Amino acid sequence: MELDLHQLDRRNEALRRRNPLRERRLLASLAQHGQQLPIVVVGGESGPSVVDGYKRVRALETLRQDVVLATQWDLAEPDALVLEWLMRDGDRA
């Protein structure tokens, strides 16, 4: 699905670490190839809440894009955040 960037709830963004080098690489890739992977959202009271894809959202904003490709998980937000953390951190265990 496509979502307007301005309608995304990004309240959990501060929980994620930032890596300027990775963000620059992603920005260059998005500029050259466009968005290849959707962000992950869950339904929220104040709009779709981002679970995964904060770097993509920031890069698309930098590129002055209006929409983002997204997939929606049918989970409660806390469950989705834990699942995403487990999936992302699973290869480091």
C-alpha cells in the first residue's frame, strides 16, 4: 500500500540508533533506484504507526517524496515492536 509520509506516526523513532554512513548510503540508493522494500506499520489511533523503516522515511523526506510504500502487520503495536526487534536482532544472538 502507499501512505502519505505526513500521516505516519513516528513516536517510537527515538528507540532506534542512527548511523549516518548507512543513512547516506540508503539516501543514495533511494535516489538512484527508488524504494525497493516497504516500511512496516501497524494501525494506530493517530494514524499508521511505523514499526520498521525510519531510515527510509527520513531519506524519502530528504528526497521530497510524498508517499512511502508500506505493509501493515495485523498486530498490536507493542507486539509488532517486539517481533521487529527479534527479527532484526536474531542474527546477533
